Amino acid sequence: MSGLLEPNQVVAAVKGLHWRTSLEIHKLLKDNEDFCITYNDGEEGAEPEKIDVEKLVGMLPLHLLSVFISSDEEDGKLRYLLSGIRLLNTFCDLTSRHPRLDQV
């Protein structure tokens, strides 16, 4: 993997992870030594995706800000932003259990 995630990877991660609780994400991280999570992005028939959580947490605030200030008027934009903020809040809850998140 390169140093940054592609925007489509961040979008898929937000859509696939925003509904999970901090306990569920904690268990997923605990099961993986490489600090990655495997998830389904919600599309039927899609293969599970694997994403580096440290990179996702580092990019998510800037990504959400860029979506917010973009001039696109999409129907699902507000829902997507709220989903992303919820996911970011979930990661903030996990900082006490995972020092690597606290460093980001």
C-alpha cells in the first residue's frame, strides 16, 4: 500500500464501517496484528475490502472537510457527512484502547 488512500477507498470505508460500534471495531482491530480492518462496503456481491485504519483515521477529517466544501449538490451528501462524522467519533472513542490511534 502507498502512503495515502484513494478517495474511493475512504468513501467505501465510511459506507462500510459507519454503523459499527466502537466495541465492534475494537474487536476487529484486536483480531488483526497489521492494524487493518476487513469490511463489506454494503454493495451486493462485492468482495470484502481491507483498509489500514491508521491511514483512514489520518485522512478522514480532511476528506470530510473537502466533501463539505465541495460544490456538488448531491442528495446523499448530508447523510454521507454524518456517517463520516459518526465513524470519526467511533475512532476517537477507541484512542484509549489503541495508542496508535491516539498518535494520529
